[in-house]
Amino acid sequence: MLSKDLEAYFAANTTAARDELFELLRIPSVSARSEHNADTARAADWVAQSLSGIGFKTTVHPTAGHPVVVGEWRKAPKGAQTILIYGHYDVQPAEPLELWNSPPFEPAIRDGKIFARGSVDDKGQLYLHIKALAAHLSARGTLPVNVIVLAEGEEEVGSEHLAEFIESHTDLLRCDGVVISDSAMYAPGQPSILSSLRGLAYFEIEVVGPASDLHSGIYGGAVMNPAMALARILATMHDANGHIAIPGFYDKVRDWGDAARKQVRSLPFDDEHFRAETGSPALFGEQGYSTLERLWMRPTCEVNGLLSGYTGEGAKTVLPSKAMAKVSCRLVPDQSPEEIEKLMRAHVERVAPKGVTATVKHLHGGRAWRADLNGPLFDAARRALASAFDREPVITGEGGSIPVVGDFQRVLGAPVLLVGFGLPGENAHAPNEWMSEENYYQGMRAMAALWDELGK
Amino acid sequence: MLSKDLEAYFAANTTAARDELFELLRIPSVSARSEHNADTARAADWVAQSLSGIGFKTTVHPTAGHPVVVGEWRKAPKGAQTILIYGHYDVQPAEPLELWNSPPFEPAIRDGKIFARGSVDDKGQLYLHIKALAAHLSARGTLPVNVIVLAEGEEEVGSEHLAEFIESHTDLLRCDGVVISDSAMYAPGQPSILSSLRGLAYFEIEVVGPASDLHSGIYGGAVMNPAMALARILATMHDANGHIAIPGFYDKVRDWGDAARKQVRSLPFDDEHFRAETGSPALFGEQGYSTLERLWMRPTCEVNGLLSGYTGEGAKTVLPSKAMAKVSCRLVPDQSPEEIEKLMRAHVERVAPKGVTATVKHLHGGRAWRADLNGPLFDAARRALASAFDREPVITGEGGSIPVVGDFQRVLGAPVLLVGFGLPGENAHAPNEWMSEENYYQGMRAMAALWDELGK
């Protein structure tokens, strides 16, 4: 149960919390569009002023791109922890505008949903943190922990200057834990802690046969066709059961353990609903794993692109000189892109048919991330979420990557808590983006509870 | 031995035969270029006049494209055969001009080679026939057989109107045999009869998985990747020994017989020279067959093109919705494109992985061709070539297709003799095209001998 003084604050401030968020949502801070540069700067100032207003020492740091807002409150009792909250005030472009049922920068509530560009990604999830801090400071004049709020304006354009900012401000940002709310709950009413992100190793494989394209009549049958050779190479990467067949590929995969697997398996999941969402005729993946396990806990090897020879309309009887595939592996702890590169290179070399030369280029990569979910930050988060939502949080995973998580952990050496209040179907990067109004308020209460838990 | 009166004619007409050919070679009858339409028409007239000049009844038939020239001489003794000679008076474009060592339309002789665009393809090989006929008519005032000469002006642009012309002039063109000189001898001094052409069945295979491109992080591992599925399908088309593994694929392949294989194996052939010509790191083909057998006697299955997902620079983490391959099979007698289509379709359906839909579209096809090399036309040709070149002719094959051969055989029901006087390295479609001056004269003598042989 959240303490009464905080509950009273939230009860008295429901309308204000909504109206203030609406103010922020009305600012079209589209970081990708230079014609919105002034709006994006205005959103930074708005966040800075709201932090100053609740008693934070706030600075707007210019970068080569959009500014980074940092607010500090460091008056907690001696020995208290310092927690950094990360969020972003920039939003995706709103186009195509004609698909919106209400204007993207004029927030509207329908069916308990706050419709606006940036409502859930990430203004609503950023501002609920500021209101949770406000509750403490307003009701009690203090917080149980020191808090740094970092809000960037380039998340939707790749956080280009953030890693550099963190690296050059380690003293300012030093902390005992990072809290990020920029993800979704597993289901309505079901609080969730995101515990893992997959990494990536992205390759380009080129297979070269003849020195130039040949006539498939005159030469066909006497030299290895590089496109056929590429197909034969790619076909060796999985066995018939969807298991990756590159020798050594799974050697470094850390087992999630029975408890985590059991927990993932206990999540309600409808394969047919998921299949329909993809439009695929049937689901397919590694034998012995459920869909969620395949997406969150298991590495992949995918073809992202293929190109060879003649690809226009109709027929051209060319025996191509070369063939190219973009191939990328999603990685899980403790696979490293560098090791996977070595294994991929050795495998391709071994299976490449005679009569062609196959080369593997590593384009880029990043490590997977997984929270160990142990320690005071996670324990506090579990209790805070359970008290606010009246339900134990579940642990979820994510198949993609959020590079900033690795940056925080690597540079600041602090554990990262990913606790999001979005919901499935929220249209984060699409028309009619929405955030659940209830989650907005419950998120506030949960985060206010988190500070109490951390102060215990 | 060629009879003395004909030898005397050729001896007296060497310079004229060269000068006349040079006149024709100076006409830039580039059928692909409309700015040369007048030149192309002039070449047609030049050929018509040269036929009229030796006593042929000649007509220039307009078509929707360039005209067809037909000359007839039908005064042979009653019961004599009628032979149709086919050639073409149009030429390939000469570009890139800067790579020519002498102007393409100003013939020049160097090292016994007549350099000019169209020298070997096909003006020289067409005009040597006219001179062989001239020898008979000039020396004796008659020919032992009736002769039709058909010269088209669209061979280098796909003979678009020829099949239609043949079909609508069957009475005019009815004959007992067709002679075509538009190919090469196997080696200098080695007369050759081209006995086979491969056919074609050209497919487009499309593999569709998700309804639209997906994020490879969020969905990767739980649905079948269509590009990977396509690779797996293509990889089933051959075994490791280069044998095509589509069930039933070889069922209709007619055995060439030991004699023909032995003859092909007896031809001098340098694998390393051929490999260097292709630029491939090593030769590869169906086990148990030599390079020439692979090129001439065996069917193929080649990828001509591949396309899927992201193919630009750098990395894009897309899980593509679909993947496409252009796949074509070179066919040999008695495979038919229609049967191969059925087998390909059944095979792809059987091996397509779960989770994708694979479809096979047959874009176009044509049957292979093989002369049985029996009958008076072939016997006469063998004797004529042996007498003119003082060496027995060899039988060769060709891995590509010459559609007009099938058209003649199908519409006119006559055997086709492919006897060419080009040579390897003659640059037929490239800068510095040449024809051996000796072959030009020897070809004349051989064809004059052919008429004598057919009259026996």
C-alpha cells in the first residue's frame, strides 16, 4: 500500500497531472525534422522548468544535436542511494496525418486512452516520474534517495550524442541505479520488469565466381553458380528443427535457468493471435522452445537481404558473377559479436562450395543485455509495482536492442531497471499513439512507492 | 577433291570475292539502331542484287521490322532436292568504338583476319554461300539442286518477325534441307558440324512469409524467414556432385550414345584455358562428365537472379516479407519445358519449409534441338567439308539456343545443317570482330562441293 500522504497528493492532483502532460504533448518536438527544432528546444525547456518547479537543480546541456536536460536533487539523508531516471522528450514524426482520429498534437481522451503523438513514447512515461518525485517533495519536502533526471531529445533519431554525453559527464551522472520507463507492460493490469534485450552481429556475405557475368547457355553447367553457392551456404546455417547449425554458435549462451523459463512459460500467450499479427502462414522456430522463449531467450540467424544477377521483370539468362546476402544474428548473453564473427567466418569458409570465393564482412554489432534482477533496486521495484497494481510483476524480455541501456551500464557501472507502463497495441511509432490513462496514474503511484521502498 | 572447273573459278575470283564482301561490310547495317535503318535497307538491297546478279529470282519482302530477302533458283533437273540457305545481313552495334584497332565499317586484313563488324557474324558466312552458288552458275550455268537463299535483317534483335514470315511463306520456302552458316569451327583447320543446341525453361520462384517486412529483433526467431527458406529450397536443387536433385529431372534425357560421347571426348580441350576465360577460381560441374559434355550434352539448373529485403549499403534489420529467385534450366533432348515446369513446381512445393508460401511462375521456355546427323544432307556435308579442308569434320554442340533452328525444322519439316566457318576468339559481338580469310575461301569451296555432293 502506498502511504496515505502520497495517495492524498495524487488524489488532489489528478487533473493537474493530466493538464500538465497535455501541455507537454502539445509541443510537436519531432527530433527528426529540422523545421521542428524550435519546438524540440521548447520541450526541453518545458521539462527543465517542471523539474525546477519541484525543486530540482536543472541544466539544459546543448549538444551537437538536441539538448540534454539534467535535473538533480541531492538532499537525501547521508548514505542514501542515488538513482538516475532516463527518459526522452522528443517524438516520432506524426505522418501520415490523415490516419489520426484526432490531431496528433492536440491530446484527447477516449476509452481511457490518452491519444497524442508521444503520449506513451515517451512523454507520458517521463512525466509520470516527475509527478512521482513531486508527490514526495510536495507531501514531505524531501526524497528518500538522491535523484538525477536525464531527458534527451534524440532518442527517436538514434541517440546520436547521448553515449558521448554520458562519457563526458560521469561525475554528474554517477549513480547506484538507472530507471527507464520506455517500454510496455505485458498486459493491462500486469506490471512488468523488462529483463533482457538481444544483441546483434550483422554481416554481409559475398560469393564471387566468374570474373564477370557470363551467358548461362554458353557457360552454364561448367562453373559454380555463385547465387546457387550462396543459397547452399545459407542453407547450412540451420538444421531442419530451426536450430542454428554453425559450430560453436551456442557455446556461450547462458542458460536462463528453469525458474526464468517457467516464468516465461506461465505468461498467457496466444500463438494464433501472434501468427495473425505477422501474417505468416504458420509460426516456425527452434524446436523445444515456445514463441516467447524464441523471441526473448534464444539467438537467431536471419537473412535481411539477398541480391544477385538479374532482378528486373522477365527473363535474362545471366550466370551472375557474384551474389550477396545480408545476414544478422540476434545474440543473447554471453555471446559476443566478435566471437560470433569468428564462428560465422570459419563456418562460411568451411561450407563454401568449390569454384567460388566467399567472404564475410562484419558490418556492426552489439552485445545482448540481461538484468540479473538481484539487488535492492529490483527488490524495491517488485514490491513497489505489486503495491501500486495489486499484482506481482512479471519478468519479460525483448527481442530487439536498446543501445542506451548498455551505455548506461558500461559507463556508469550501475544496474538498469526497465519498468514500462505502455501496453500492447499502443501504436508507439504509428498514427493514433495512445497511453492508458490508468497506467499513467498507476505508474506515478508505483514510482512514488519505489522511492519509499528504496528508502527503507 | 573439288572439281577443276569450280577450283578454276575460285582461283580467278579471289580478289573479287574479297572486294565484294568488303562492299557489304562497309554498309553499317546495325539493326538495333533506327538511325541505321536506311543502311540496313541498303544492305538488304545489296544482298538482293548480288543474288539477282548470279541468276536468282529475288524479292525483298518488307516486314514490320527490317526486310527479308529471298532469292530462288529452281532450274535443277527434275527430282533434284531443294535446299534453303539461311543467313542474316544485319550486324551488332560497333560500340565501344575506341576499342577497335581499325574502323568497324572499313574492313582491313591483318594476320590473315578480315577485321570488320559483321565479318564473321554473318556477312562473310552469308556471302561465301552466294559465291559458292556463283561458282556453279558461272562455271556450268546450272546447279545440281534447287536453292532458296533467305537473308534476314533482324537476327541481332531477336529475329522478331522471322517465325511469322516462315509460317506465312511455307509454299515459297518448302525445301528438303536447311543450311545455316552462323557458327564457329571447333579449331583452325578443323571443319565442324554443330549438332545440338540446348533448350530453356525459365522460372521465377517467389517465397512469401510475413504479410509485410518485420523488425528482425521483435519477430526474429518465431517466424520462418522467407529469404532463408528460399535458400533452403535452392540448395535442394543439386546434390554435392553437381547432379540435379529434382526428382524425375533426367527421366527424358536422351542418351547421346557412346560414339557421340567418345567423339566429344576426343576433341582437344584445355580446362585450365577455359577456367581462365571465365575467371572462376575453379571449374565445377556434374560429376562423371567432361567440361564439353557438361556444356553441350547435359541439362543445368542455374540461379539467374536473387532479390530479397534490404540490399543497399550498410545494415538494416529487416525480416523480409518475401524473397525472389530467377531460376532457369538449360534443357537437352527430349526434355520439354512443360514437363520440367511440372517437376520444378512439384519439387518446390515438396521442399518449401513450413511457414512460407512458395510459388513457381514459368516465364518462358524452348525445346532443345539435336540433329540426328543421318540422311543425305549430312552425308554430303561430311564429304564436302572433308574434301575442302582435307580433314574429317568433327561434331560439336552448343550450350545456348538458336530459336530459328527450331522454327525452320518445325514449320518446314526439313533437317537443318549447321555448318559454320567462324573460329574461337572471333569477337562476334565485341570490338575487333574478325573472320579468318582462309576460312572465307575454304568455306566457299566446301559449300560448292556440297552442291556437287548433293547432286550425286
